[in-house]
Amino acid sequence: MNIDSMSIDSMISPASIAVLGASNRKSSVGYAVMTNIISGGYAGKLYPVNPSSDTIQGLKCYKNIVDIEYAVDLAIIITPSNVVPQVLEECGKKGGVKAAVIISAGFKEIGEQGKILEDKIKRVAKRYGMRLIGPNCIGFINTDPKVSLNASFTKGMPKSGDIALVSQSGAICVAMLEYAKMRNMGFSKVFSLGNKADLNENDLLAMFANDDSTKVVLMYIEDLVDGRKFIEFASHITGELEKKKPILALKVGESTIGSKSIASHTGALAGSQEAYKAIFAQSGVLRVETLEELFDYAIAFAYQPIPKDGGATAVVSNAGGPATIIADESSKYNLKLTKLSEKTVSELSEILPKTASLINPIDIIGDADHTRYENTLRIVLKDPNVNSCIIVSTPQMMLNMESLADVTIKINNEFKEKTILSCMMAVAGIENALARLDENKIPQYSFPESATRAIVTMQSYRSWVARPRTDVKAFEVTRDDVRRVFEKVRSQGRNYVHEAEAMEVLKSYGFHIPKSQLTTTEDECAKLSEEIGYPVVLKVSSPNIVHKTDVGGVELNLKNTLEVREAFRRIIENARRSEGDAKILVGVNVQEFVANGKEMIIGMKRDPQFGPLLMFGLGGIYVQVFRDISFRLAPIKELGARHMIESTRASKLLLGVRGEKPSDIESIVESLQRMSQLVMDFSEIQEIDINPLLVFEQGKGSKVVDARIVIS
Amino acid sequence: MNIDSMSIDSMISPASIAVLGASNRKSSVGYAVMTNIISGGYAGKLYPVNPSSDTIQGLKCYKNIVDIEYAVDLAIIITPSNVVPQVLEECGKKGGVKAAVIISAGFKEIGEQGKILEDKIKRVAKRYGMRLIGPNCIGFINTDPKVSLNASFTKGMPKSGDIALVSQSGAICVAMLEYAKMRNMGFSKVFSLGNKADLNENDLLAMFANDDSTKVVLMYIEDLVDGRKFIEFASHITGELEKKKPILALKVGESTIGSKSIASHTGALAGSQEAYKAIFAQSGVLRVETLEELFDYAIAFAYQPIPKDGGATAVVSNAGGPATIIADESSKYNLKLTKLSEKTVSELSEILPKTASLINPIDIIGDADHTRYENTLRIVLKDPNVNSCIIVSTPQMMLNMESLADVTIKINNEFKEKTILSCMMAVAGIENALARLDENKIPQYSFPESATRAIVTMQSYRSWVARPRTDVKAFEVTRDDVRRVFEKVRSQGRNYVHEAEAMEVLKSYGFHIPKSQLTTTEDECAKLSEEIGYPVVLKVSSPNIVHKTDVGGVELNLKNTLEVREAFRRIIENARRSEGDAKILVGVNVQEFVANGKEMIIGMKRDPQFGPLLMFGLGGIYVQVFRDISFRLAPIKELGARHMIESTRASKLLLGVRGEKPSDIESIVESLQRMSQLVMDFSEIQEIDINPLLVFEQGKGSKVVDARIVIS
């Protein structure tokens, strides 16, 4: 947390503001921003600046910011982009201006020329020690009643509330505020980040950590400026604060970039999508798939407590259909529907009609009125097995929705520590009921699926918060050996580390590798094969041959001298043919033949933006067919390594199917951590593939059968 | 189409109705139904029946239906369940009553006693030749202006329109009508099916096929009464009619039933979920995951043409954010965003600002007014590469949403053959704009994700309609051989068919099986191995040994006489030991060793409800880990077999990865059809597993390596 969130505080809670480009023209952004500041009830001083006006919206207008005879904390700039550098320079000259919001567009987003302009304003800001929001943004909003500042051109001031909203896109920000209005949602802060020339999501996360008015953070993300910092800041907020705050994020821009010359499988499989997935997983950020989900989950987190551990969800409905939908949805997302205690069931049986279903989801039948809901809910929520409850209602003649809203509110007050969600499946004539629920912080959903998923998301957040904490381990390794190998590779003008060299590197970092020796003659090869013990593998070793199998350079499972000698001759012949005149054949590697394990792949690709991205997955041909792989940014902790394995289907295979013994999962956990350490220690490693890592039965470890390393 | 849809016509378009259980008590269902019939503007005669009233809602009330002096086409019954049989009996006695809607609950859904009651009313109805809707339903609605009948206790008459709604749950039906009201959706017919004592979804499908007022069918399904009939009727509607009608279905009740003693992999993997998945796939039904999706897609189908083949979607937006969301969503669902023609791009460049993005999704920038939308849309929709268009708008100062609605309507009229969807991402103050769009049949979505998925669903429907039609093939087979095998198995009091017998069965149906011979002595075994050719496999053959591998009864890849002899002795010894005193060892099978193919599994399990369910998937250990399997109800056509393969990830493997040659997919297509024929011919087959079917390179066929059959 080394970002000084104070500088942001002074930016978002300024005592005085100058609006550069303020305007009287009603259709202009300058007019809209002025109006928003004034009608939003801004508590500080406001100075419009525009060379061509004397007064703007009744306030004295200055020709230039330097003319303002008072202190200015914050400048809001809405001039054409080409004059922004000059205007910003004037802010600097004026002195005392701590920050500027640059709403103007026409920078990086329009191409090379805009980028030059953007670099210019960055330099100006830096020179004068000013922070920047934007450019190309719609500004920000701080609903704190002490500030009450709408420094943006949205439509009016949103309601004050517990949710912070961060959007990279201005248009999405506006659309979200509109939609939030319909759902009566309140915000603590709203930021449109635009081009992020200076202020970015990480600055805001640092600020939100200390912002008592923010309980939930919503993010619309197109890209992240620093993945590792994001992990650090976000996981701090989501998991380490005393009052932990969930972060909900919609990440867009997922089109895969065509990859050029990638030497490893990891390289081919590790795109930026995977990096983002890893980053969110490692920071406890709850990723959603649609804008609508952002809202659905945000109100749940903002209004209700996270469901406690050890119990699960109860459903009380006046119809079987929606109850079935919830049961399906729960099973889809592994949400546990509570088994009610015998006491609860027996109490329910006393008050409910015979045709009611007392097994959760509880169906209190279509003729239920609000009193039957109330009596049922009180019994159900008393049950210690129930931590959360979805109250479902379909329009029925006997049921007054407003009375049901009142019952829901009453029950919610009686059971404050339990999570209560409403699902009124009606639309017309329930406006009052919905308003009452909103006012009393009871999340309401039109569809049972959305209510269920909201609970699922809360449960998944709870697991994150409750996860065991582990550290990044430091294994004893021999770094110097690795350094020597890489020096040799570089001295020979190579990037590609030969298999034997790669094995040496991995051995230095504690991986188990098969016994292996380089031989140059048939006799030597036969002799060494005896020493290593049959069966053995022969592999050609030549700087010219990368794909050994393709040229007939590998022979497996050789069981005796005869087979070894024949194989040696074939390999040499094939290699000579494929090398043509090059004649720099080094020899043939004799290796212990390793078999009878599960083939896994572990690897790393250095992401150009985020750094080393570790991969784990099922090896062999299946890695391409099933893409059953998982990723994490290095460095990883033990828990992260374990999660990498658990999040693949291959983990089932490792636990043993069809009565097989389980594999040595601990050995993979350790291997992943050792690889993490290796790639953190040697930033020149661009790609690594251990494919396969042969994993044996539990307790019997694993061995690297083949490995590739590319260095820079 | 052997259901007489005429009888349903007279049910839903009756000339006269008696309401048995009509009431003056305002909170009663009997009152609600009467009110709905009257205020819905029913065109026929209406007779309330209630022993304790003289007039109901101003109409003369009869004590008993038999007292009515006029003809009655339809009876609506709302009495307590225990008197329903008697009341229905009276309907029969009255004579001429063609059908009854039984709204009363308290039948099958409450358990054994209710089931007895339900069987009773079924018998009564049958005796008098009356059709039934319900019981335990909310009735039906026919908005046809010639009938205008709301024979239900929903809240008022829905708007007339092109959508038919069928819901098994009454509560969901009511909730859906409520929600539809908000979205201004109109219905042709609405049916709440309840317990389906008589009338079920298949009757309705038969009727919808001929119902000109219905363009789209929405279904909320808890179960199907007859899967194969459903496939027949549904696929007729969705794919064969002149005016094809899409069916959108939400299927709930997906909890898996614990399976008991299942002998095959197919058995373990083929649950009722898989059967439903197969049924929907085979009938072209578009399955949705949530209620909300039902509406999202319904309006698209009801209002707009299905996008034409060969082109794809264009997006016109005034902001980059939502355009990116649509691009992401499209790539997630493989929706093609059109590459605009050079002409289009050049025309756009003339009218749009320099900062606009001319590459689809087209961003016409935040300051766009409705005229810029109009000009852009006209150019874009003229492009022959564009078949559908999503018009996205975020709230911006320069844009009046009502004017944009008008532009959208104008463009929609100019390009009637193209699919146009609106996505106004605003809420407040756009009520008029939305109403205009609704009136003019332009589907409107609040979220870009929903608009995109609507187009995806339409495209997927287009592929179904355009699919090549194939027939169920009849291969030449020798049925008698199979019959003889099964007779022998049965005569020995077995259900389990031995491997050798199973091979014989499959051979009779044209499968390729390895050369194999039963031997009883070591010498004979050695001799036959020579004849078959090395390498060979030995497998124990004994009626007592089901799991041959477990007892050491299988030896693979034996390369010479020595190995065969040793293996023979080992197997005999192991078998003797495992059989104990039983001593009914038959011998040892010598088999050709088949290798170098891809291991697939094909199988069948007879579903208790829907009949033979065929399975295809990746064989070996991976079938359990990845569940990469697909299902179809037999009989299947060639296309169905092809789809089964294509819908697995294993199909990638079969196409050849990492430069491998493709496998003989045609041979699998044929094998699946042959298995389909086999299980249709022999209804005693309960389960079959061919695991593995070894599939060789393209053109080289496949071989059954192991097979299990269980008969009844």
C-alpha cells in the first residue's frame, strides 16, 4: 500500500474548483459540468474559466486560471484537446492546484498524434506535481455529504450509498448510473478513468481501502496497467481489511491476439485472457459476465451480510415452479440448499397446509397470504442451519405484495445477521412494494435465477475470505549453476536452451530428472545403457535439431543392448540426413525410460504486460483438445499452486479414477512453486515447458521427462 | 401428426362455456375466472354453475350443469378436488360437453390419494369422450378476436400477439404474463398445463403447427410425457412447416437421480438430463437457461425476420464500451461480426468524424445525433454483407432517444428483410421511445449482452432450419443370429451377454471385430495365434468372470509363441484361482491385437421414460474425467450421428491434432447408425457399451475392441 491516497483525497474532496472551458451554451459539456457541480450541492468554492465570457451560470467568469485571486485545489478541463497542454501549464503556473480532471477527448484514443499530446500533458502534470484524471473521461462524483461533488457530465447527482463505481468507459459509466437509478442504488464514489494518463484503478483501490463510505467496489475494466500491483491492492481490500470489501468486475476486450513465433505449448496457450483470469483469481475479484450481473450482485453485497459459514440457503415460495428453478440453479452452481432441522420441519407442519412442501425449497402453496409468509419465515430463519433465505412470490389473489414487503422488512430486522433476498415475480402494481424493499436494503430480483446467483456469488466471496493464508516459499536452490547454463547459451548466440541444459537448470531448482548421459559412440552408448539400467531412451542431441521426434531422433523403451545399438545407428543416420552438411551433431543422450505416471504439463510464459504467467494442465495430446489448463501470475503461494491444480478437470484424474491410486499431487504443488521461484529469479527466461512432468503415485514424486526453455 | 387437433380447436374456441364453481366471493378463483371471461370480451355464451347461488355477476346461475337448457361446449371446473369426479360425471351426463378445464388442485401433486382421484377423472373423461386440461392449472387464454377467451384466473387479458406460451407451472405462467406486460408483448394462446392428466405439450404442438396466429412458441417444461413424439411434433414445427416456427424452452427439474446397479459406462453417464438434452437437440428446440432469456429471444423472433445466410451482424454505437461488450459476447458465442465492404467503409468515412471507428463494431462517437445514426444505418444496412444490425445508444447530450426511436423505425421499414435490434442503454425518460419501438416491432434490450445473444439464438435457429435432411438408414444385417445369441443367453438364465457373444451380435450388425477364436489347450492356443498373426491378445472366457482384467485374465501384445504359451498358463492359473471350485472355465480367447487407433466409446442405455438413448464419446479413462460425451434418442439419422460426434471436443482429436492424420469419422457415423438400428430392432437390449471402439486413420475403418451387452 505504498500509494499516497492522501493526494487522491485532496483531489476528490477539493475546497475549491476551477472549471476551464465552462460555458453558457446549454448543449455543451462545459455547461453540463457547471450545472452538475452547482445542482449537486458542492460545498466548496467554484470558479468558471472561459476567455470569452464574463459570467457563467451567475458566477463571475475568469479569462484564465491565473487570474483567480483565490486558491484552487482542483482544475476541471473541458477545452479542445490541442489547448489542453497550455491550459494545464497555466494551472501549474497558478500554483497550488493539486489535481486536474481532463474531460476533453482527442488523446491516445485517436492514435499517434493524440498520444504525443497525451505524453505532453503527462510531462506538464509531473513537472508541477499535479495528479490527473483522464483525459477522455466524464469525470468523477463524490457523494460524501461533506463534499457533495458531481464533477462530471452525467445526468444529475446519483443517490448516496455504499457502492463505489469505477468505469474505464465514460459511456458505460453513464449507462450504469441510469440503470442504477431505476434500481434505486446509491453510490459513494463514481470514477470514469478514461485514458488513465496518470490516475488508474490501482490508485483508486488504495483509496477505497481506507474509504469508510465504500462497502462494495464495481469495476468496468478494459485493461489493467499493472497486474501484480492490482493483485496486491485488490486482494488487500477483498481479503485482508478488517471490514473486507468485495470487488465485482466486468472485464471486456477479450479477443485473442494472434501469436507469432511461440516455441512452447505454454506460449501458445497463455494469452492475455488467461493472464486476466489469473489476476482476478489471485486477487479475490468476483468476475461477472454481464453488466446486469454487476447490479444484481452489487445490491446483495451492499444491502445484506455475507452468509455465514457452515449452513446454507433456504427458499420460501408460494409456488413450486420458481422453487424448482432455484433448485436447478443451485445445483448448477453447487449452492447448498439447507436441510432443515427436524424441529423446523415439525414446527412448519403445524402452521402450513397439508399440501405444502416442507422440504427446502419450501412451497407454502398458492393461497398463502403475507401472514403465512411471516410465520413460515420466522420458523425457517430461526433454524441454525439456515444462513440465507430467498423469499419468492408469484402474483396470487390471496397475496398483497405490499404486505409481503412489510413482512420481509420485519423479518429482515429480526434476523439481521442472516442474508435475506426478495424475489417478487411480478411487475405491474408492485412499485410501492419494491420501493419499500429498496429503502430497507432488501435486494429484490424479478427472476429467481438472479437471486440464486447473487447468493452463489456471496458464498464464493465468503470462501475467498475464509481461505487459508500461505506464503511464497523460498526453496534452497543453486542459482549459480543456472546462471552458468544461461551464460553458455548466450555466449553461443542462442535463445533456445537444449534439453540437456534445461534438465540441468531444473535439477538446480530441485526438480527430479531422469538419469541421463551424453554419448558419442555406439559402444559408449551401449555401456552407459547398462549402467543406467534398462529400459532406456535414446535422444539425438544437436543444436540444429529442435523437434527431435520429427526427424526420427528419439527411440523409446529400449530393453537390451541389441535394441540400443540398432537404435543408436538409426538415430545417427537420421540426424546426419536431416542436418545435411551442417555436421555439428553433438551426440546421443541415453536416458532412463520413465513410465507409469500421469502426464502433466507445467510451464511459464512471460506476459509482455504482466510478467511470468505460470501454467498447469493435463499433458500430452489432450492439452490441445481440452484446454484443461490453469494459470497464475508468479510468484505463487502454496495455496495458489493448489488452486491451479484444483481448477482443472485433470485434478480428478490425479485423485484416482476407477479405483486407481491417487497421484502425488503434493509433488506438483511443490514443482509449481519451484518453477515460480525459478522464473522470478531469472527474468531472462521467456518461456518454459515441462511436458510432460510424469507424476507417480502418492508419495512417489514426479519426474521431468522433457523440458524446453527459451531465454532472451 | 396423428393427433386430431380439431378436438383441441373446439376446446379453445368454444361457442358456450359453463363455469362449475363460479362465485360471487371476490377473493375466490371462481370469481376471478368469471371476471376474466366476461371482461376479456368472450364472444360466446356463458353459464355459471353453483348450487348455492341464483345469479353470479349478473348472470343466471344453475345449480347443476345438467340443468342448463342449452348446449355447453366447454366446462371449467373450480370445485374442491373431492367433488371433481362427480361434477365431471355430470358434465358427461349433460352430453355434448367436448372438454373440461380442471383448475382445481389436490390431485397427483399431493401424493397417492390425489393420484387415485386423478385416475378417476381420467376414466370419467374417457368414458364420455371429453378432453381435459389440468387438473391443477390456471386455465388457458385464446386471444383470437373471434373468440377472445380468458378461461383462467390470471390478472386480466394479455395483449394479442404472435407468441404462444405453454407453462407446466401455473405460477410461472402468471409471472410470465406479468413480465410480458411490462415488455408490451402480445400472445396468441396461453396454456397452463398443470398435471397433464390428458392434454399435454404434444397435443398443443400439433395444434400450433396449424395455428396461423402463432409465430413463436415459448415453453416452460418440467417433464415431457413422450420424448419421441415430442421430437416428431416439435421438429415438424421448427423445421418442416412452410412458415417455420421457433420453439424456445426452459426446462427445469434437472437434479440427477442416483443410479443403482448400472453395468455399463453408458448406463452410468446417461441420466435424464442427457435424455432431455438429446430430445431438444433432435427437435430443433432452442433451449434457454433463464426465464429472462425466454423473453429476450421471444421478442426477437416475434418481431423480426431470421437473419439470412451468408452474412452477419453489424453494430452501430455511439460509444466504444458497449461495442466492445458486443464484440466479446459475439466471440464467446461464435457470432460473426460482418466485415464491411470497402464501399461501405468509404461511404462511412465521408459522413463520420475522423475519430469514428469504421471497423465493425462501428463507433459513431459520443456527439452523434439521430441524423448521424440515420445516415450511418442507411449505408451499413445497404451493405450486402450485413444481415442483422444492433443499434446501440448510451445517453448523451446530443442524442434525443425519441428521435433515435423514430430513426430506428424508419430504417426498419426501409430494410424489412434485415434483422434490426435496438439497445438503448438508458432507463429514465425513455418510456416514449421504448413504447414506439414496441409498437413498431423493434425488439429493445437494456443490455448489449442480451441483444447479442438474441442474434446468436436466431442464427442458431437458422442453422437448424438450413440443416441438410437425412433419413434413418436401414443396413443389411442378420437379425436371426442376434436373436439366437439372446435366446441362448436367456436360456442360461443370464442378462449379461459375454464378450464373445456381444462380438457376434455386433458382427451381425456390420461392426468390424478383431479376429478371435476360443481355445482350450495351450497347444491349440499357440497354433491359432500363428494363424491369426502376431501380436495377439489372450482373454479368459468364463461365465463366472465378468471383470476379466481384475483377475489377471487378459494379456496384451503377445509377440511370439513363447510369450503366448507363458501367458496361456498364467491366465488358466489365475482363472482357476478366482473361480475356486466352480470349474466352469470355458477357455481362453485368442484375439488379434488391435492398436494404433483412437479410443472412442459408443453405447446405449434404454431410458425408462424415453427409450434407447445412444451415447458417443472419448473412450478410456477420459470419459469419466471430461464427460466429453453426447447423446441422441434412437433412431438416429446420418446427420444426427454426425452432430453427436461434432458436439464433443473429441471431434478435434479425430480431425487430427499436431499434424496427425485425421481419423475415420465416417466409420463412427456408420457405427452409430448401426447401433441405432440394433437397439431399435431388439427392445430387450437394456445397455450396450463398445469401449473402446478403436478408430483408425481416415479410410481405414474402426474395430470393436471390447463390448458389453445387458438384456432384459
